Amino acid sequence: MRKNIVAGNWKMNKTLQEGVALAQELNAALVADKPVCDVVICTPFIHLASVTPIVDSAVIGVGAENCADKVSGAYTGEVSAAMVASTGAQYVILGHSERRAYYGETVEILTEKVNLALANELTPIFCIGEVLAEREANQQNEVVAAQLASVFHLSAEEFGKVVLAYEPVWAIGTGKTATSAQAQEIHAFIRSLIAEKYGKEVADNTSILYGGSCNPTNAKELFSNPDVDGGLIGGASLKVADFKAIIDAFKA
Ligand code: PGA
């Protein structure tokens, strides 16, 4: 059965102290008023070891925003999937458009990262999505299909451990959201690609999150689509009231 998930992506925000305070506040709010979906917070690497012990793992999962494409060794400044897992984190965002655009992450690099995440029992939250020019040229389907190559080498069993996040790059941090119909259309297309590759059962069990200017006002409508299983939330995950309101969009 596929899960509904709301995942926060803190990006490069919050000092350690601020991040710990945010995690504590969110934890208190969700312990007091339990969510009906899975909740994950993806934080900068340095926060992970401090955040995992202070959140109730029954209510909040913790993840990194990236990991290295190498196992270990002389890669100054990199953080491996094993290191992420050793903090108690259970998830890792991979293939975020900011990593693809600013740090040159290719399909091949991301394939390595996905493999290492799974080898270390981390759940990849694998991001795909087109830029504005591609959407305007109606190429979004080809773009996401090509990006899926980083996870389509997996066995069906391995693929079953992956969460997908469709994030149109033109909607990230811009305040411009995909319409509910645009989200549903491409999510259904992505699910059809999974069905073609792995069969209907695997496709039906895959959680596909929407990301890009998701907020308390639009979350309920976006999440009401049959193929939208939650959200990957940037800006609005930095304020407990907003993030909780998005989480509560799954409540009646
Ligand atoms: P946003 O970011 O919610 O601030 O648009 C989403 C993301 O990049 O994951």
C-alpha cells in the first residue's frame, strides 16, 4: 500500500541551534496532534545527529538532502550514505533540481547515489522535474522519463523502496505552483512509466510527492489528486505552523 508523505527540505537554512529548535517545536506539535500521513524532515548534514534523537521516530522521519556518489575515501568535503545512516537518518533526497543545476549532478552520478543510499538502507526521495523552457516546449514527459533512468536500473524489490518527488523547476521557490490538473496529469504519466517497467502493483505502491511552492493554501487541493501522494516542501517547511498546516491537509 502506498503511503502519503509530507517531507520538508530545509535546504541551506538554519544554524545547528535554530534547526534543533525547529525540530523540537515540530515534534511537540505533531506528538500533541498526530499526523495521518508520514512526516519527514530533511536537514543539512550537520543537523542530522542532533535532530534524530530529539524527534519521536513514530511521528517524524529524518533525512539528508544529498549524499556522496562514492563509498568512502579521499573525497574532501563529501558525506557518504553510510555516514548519513550512522546518524539514525532514514531518508535522503537525491536528484534535487538545485543539485542537478548548481552541482552538475547527472543521471550517472545519481545512479551511484541511489545505489549507495539503498545499500545503506536509506530511502531515497528521488526528485525529477522539468525547467520552464521544457514545459513551454511541452517536453516535460520526455524530461522526467529520462531522469527516471537513475532509478529504473533497480530491481522491482529495490524500486519499491524509492519515493519519487515530481518538482517542476519553474515552481520551486517561485510562488508559482503547478495547477492541480498539471500535477495530476504528470503524476499519472510517471505512474504509467513505473507500471510499464515494473508492473501495476509496484506502480500502485509507489509514493509520488509533488514539490514546488506547496503551501497551506494549495496543499489540500494538490494532495486530493489520486496520483499525488503528498509533498516535498521547501520554504514552508521552515515554519512549524505552515508545515503542520500542510501535513494536516490529509485530515478531513
Ligand atoms: P519550495 O521548494 O517549496 O520552496 O518551492 C520545494 C523543493 O525545492 O523541494
